[in-house]
Amino acid sequence: MAQPATNPRIVQFGLFELDLDARELRKSGVRIKLQEQPFQILAMLLERPGEIVTREELQKRLWPQDTFVDFDLSLNSAVKKLRQALGDDSENPRFVETLYRRGYRFIGPVNAAANTDPEQVGLVQTQASATPPEPVLVQTVLPRPIPKRRSLVYGAVALLLIVAAVGYRLIPSQPPRVLGFTQITHDGLYKLGGFSDGEGLIFSDGERLYFPELQGDRFVVSQVSVAGGETSTLPTPFSNVMIGGITPNGSALVVVPYQGTSKGVETWSLPLPSGPPRRMAGHGADSMVWSPDGTQVVFSKDSEIYVAKSDFSDPRKLVTAENPVYALRFSPDGSRLRFFVVDPRNSSSSIWEVARNGNGLRPLLPDWNSDPRECCGTWTPDGRYFLFESSRDGRNSVWALAEKSSWLAGTAKPVPLTNGPLNFASPLVSKDGKRIFAIGSQPRCELVRYDGRSGFAPYLDGGSVSDLAFSADGKWVAYVSVPEGQLWRSRVDGSERLQLISEGMSAALPRWSPDGKEITFMGRNLKTDWLAYLISSDGTGLRQLIPGTDAGYDPGWSPDGKSIVLTLNRAGDPGIGTHDEGSGIAIYDLETRRVSPLPGAQQLFAPRWSPDGRYISALTNDSLKLMVLDRVNQQWQELVSLPIGYPSWSHDGQYLYFDTTWTDDAAFYRVRISDRKLERLFSLKELRRYWGEFGPWTGLAPDDSPLLARDTSSQEIYALDLQAP
């Protein structure tokens, strides 16, 4: 008897098998999570086991010539993820061997080389989905049946043909996908969108795109043709402004001005293409959208959703969601509303929907993502697909959800439309439904130091790092990598580098203990908000500073190392639309574990302890005043009134250094504590600063020279060609 042929599209090695058709990696029959690019690399290596696959070959397959990417960084990251999936070690590999500067080689035993077609295994923008085959009639020789049996057979065949035809029509031949993309903007400026805030999305009147953009150190409303070209600014009288919506006929934008980190409390109508703004009703709305027929406007305030006439008159509450509501959107037929909510406990976000009359409030994708990070949805004009942004494995992608499903196909599941190498955010479908406009980005920065004689120059090799902190003896430095958000420490010459936390956690603002044995920092994972942590400088003993707290920001040591001052609420966080009252700034005694709130500090944040222990500085919630507490008399005093970011004490304790932001005239300053003398040190207008989790970071080197993060990211708006069967 002839043996059945083995499937040439499944490659086995060790306990693993790679299914090239299902695009799955399995170990002992159990599916192993593997992203698209690591899958591509493994498939290429298995095509030629034992042979070198060069870095140039990998680049051509994974990142075509028109792809904007830091190739070395992206390839190294993809190979690292592949090794993690295989449980492989780069120092002692069992499967993937690295040939320095040349490429990689698969060295494990393989049952057969992968029989792959580059067009089938090449980088795709969506999940592979085979086209359902046409129904085929197979002629079969049967014994001559009696007439009754013949009628039953013919009837059954006819019924099967009808069912197959109906099912074939109900099930799309293939899922929606992106066929290509075009870069629309070319200015290289930071564009606020996606999870940053529901007010930071892209809007269009059909001819132009409108979006918030960081120019210098303030946010403006920018515009560009939907066909691409030069970006220009819409003039407004506001120092900083976000976009809240667009009127149904595209005649005006709704904008929300603000100062510092305070939440905007007024809404204005900005005529298009130009004209003076007009103040509107509906003050303090977080998001708004007009019905397709233009007769009603729906807007949100925190977790409450209201409906009113189109001029905001006669408002009434429609429904109350579980958490603050952003990015309200009407379905094309006007029957439903969708939006995303942000859970302040862990900053997760999920998409919800409700009927136009307020009934049926429910999550759109329950249990789809165990750690939901979905936001910013939009329908295609025909209402057949809902597009949204989702963050998984450290990458933002655009997904599509079919609005209808059939009993043959089952419940519709979202499919990815983008799969790197850029992160895509804030999708908007064009009026004709043929393109998706989205912000594509690849975050990266360069660490620089300012010298009064030579200006800005790379520092510590100009690494893509931020949030630097130096040990008291100046020999060690702790920092956060960009964009991974990982906490590292090393000697100041770069030697003895050590990653201190796992990749499941993000870090910010580390601080060394006076004896150099421990580091306190802010940490966050997918389950929690930012919390204060402690870890030994050798990477052991990670623990939450104050167990049971909901938030912990800006932890910093007392000079004697016995206490830590921190903020126990979300005050001043520009990434959250609301500021908790909470308990404000407090001191935590490490020995007694007692938490002592500072008097008069409920509406302050960003505490910094002076080197001599006498003072604690802080910012007001709107970041517009720098305050200092004299611990002798327990009185707060105002030092400076400016838009302030990241204060730092000089090492002798005589000055507080800080930068200004959200202003036309950004600069670096210092103020002397003894007489409050304010000095402007240098301008920041010529430096494009990296906008991190909490704005543009600044700090001080051991000699008190200013440190900053220069933005070297790629961030532009792209038009993605959409094929939606």
C-alpha cells in the first residue's frame, strides 16, 4: 500500500512544528504565540536549514524599500522574540545561530526544508485567509435507483447546492486588508492621537485632514490635503488647543483650549477654512459627535453621556458608563453610538456601544483581549466594518470588525489590517471608503546635554533613553529605554549594563537611594496604574513600595534614606482627562511603614526633596506654578508662575532647575531658593524634544549640566489603501 504523502507545508524540528498554512508555531501540539515578523524569519531560516540567511535577505523580505524603519533595531527585536518563543539562548543556541554582522542560520535538526512560496510567506498586512472554494459537483456512478430514491437524491443535492450558494454569499471571499500605503504628511512633528486622549484624533471634511500637532512646545490645529502635501496651521487665539469634533457639514471644527496640564473647560467653534472662533455651549465636554442627520449632538462629561439639540440646547442625560468616555462615534445609519472608556485603575481602555435611545449599553468585544487596550473606532461609510486601534505586545495596530455575521461563519472576529513595522493609531476612513488615514509612528530619541559654549551634544553615546538618575557618587546611572520603557542601570561609561525589570512592566523616573543600594521608581503593567516600587541596584528584591495603594507617582528619597516622598493620586498626569482628589503628596517612612500626608498638598504633584532635607518642591495640578514647602514652618510658598515641567534640585541645593513647555517661548530656567531670583539659561525653540509618557523629560548630569531627550522618531499621517470585500 502506498504511504500517504507528508504535508510539505508543516516543518518539524525538535518538539516544535511550524504550520506555514495556518501560520502557527506549535510545541508538542500546543500553539506558541509568535508575531508576524518572527514567524517570517523562522520560515526563511527553515527554507534553508544549515545555510546563512543574510540580514539583507531578511530586510528585503520583511521591510520593503518603501518602509520607514530602524532596520537593525527592528530585526534584533524580532529575532529576540523568536528566540523567546523557541526557548533559545543566543549565547548557546539550539536552533538559531547568530553570525555577527552577516545574518542567521538554523542549526537544529529538521525533518525537511520548508517548501515555501515567498509570496505566500512574505510580510502581509492582515491574517491569511483562504478563499472559500466554489461548490464542485462530482459525478459518481451509482446503481440505478428506484424513482422515489432518485427524487430524494436529487432533492438532497439541490438543497446542498442552495445551502452552499447562500453560505458562499454570506461569507466574504476574504477579510478586509490593506493593499499599500502613501505618506500624507512630511513635517516630522509629533501628532497627538490614539490612547493619549479622545480629543486627539484625526478629523476630515472630505477634502482636508485636521489634527492636533506639537509645534515648538505647544499644540496647534494643523491641516493637510487628503491627497498629501504641505502641512499648514489653522490660526487660533489659544496657546494650546485640541480638537473635539467636526460639524456634520464640515463647516467648522470644535476645539478645546487648555493651559498646562489642566483640563479644557470651554468648547469653541472654529470655522473652516478660516475665521474667528466662537464660544459654544456644552462646556467641559470630553467628546462630542453630531448625528448623521445633524439634528442632535451627543457629548460626554467624564463617564456620563448626554444628548441635546444640534446647538447643545435642551441637554438630557442619555446613559452613564462605567468609566470616563472618549471618542464618541455614530453609526452611519444613526442607530448606535460607540466610544471607548478608560479605566483609571490601570489605564486600560475598551470599546463600548449603546443604542441612540440609551438602551443596551454593553462592551463591544468582551473577553477578546485579556488586557484590553482598544480605542478610537470609526465605521466605514457603508457601515459594513468597524475599524479601531488595539495595542498588543507593545505594538499599536488597526483592526477591522465585520458588522454582520452568518450562522455558517459564526460570530465575526476582528482581523488586523496593519502589522508593523510602524505603530498605527487614530484610524479615519475616507468618505469613499477606499482609504484609511492613520498616524504611523516609530518612537525613538537621542539623549543630549547642553553646554553653554557648544550647545547641544550627544550624551552617553546619544542612546535612545530618558529619565536618567545618577547615584550619589556619580559612578552609576539608571535610565529608561525608549520605546520599550524598560528600567536599566550601568556605570556612567556604559559598562556593567543590567536590565532591572521584566518586559511585562514599564518604568519611569528612577531615583537612587543615598547609599546607592536601592532604586525607587514608577512602574506599571497591564493590570495596574502607575505605582511606586523599590528594587535593589543588582536587580533583586522588586516590591511595591506601599502595598494596597491605587497610584504612586514621582517617588523620591529623603537625604537620610529613611523616607520616600511621592504623589498618591493622578494629579497633573496629562494622559488622563480627570485629576483625582485623592490624598496628594505624602511621606512614607520605610521603617515604620507609616504614610503621612503633607499639609496643603492635596492639589500638588511632582515632589522633589532638597539635598539638605529642608525643602520639598512640587507643582500645582495645572503645572503652572512651582511651589516649595519649608519643613521648618510647614508653609508652602510660590517660587515661579510659568508652564513648568520636570523640576530638578542642583546638587548643592541652592537652585531648582526646570523647563517650560506648552508655550511659544520654551526655555530652560533655574530659580535660586534664597531670594527667588529667576534666570533664563537657554532657549528650547530649536530643539525638537521627545514627548514621552509625561511630556518632554529633562534632568541634570552630575555636574548640573542640563540633560534632554531629542526626538528622532518617525511620525506621520499615512493613507492606507483599503480593500473591504
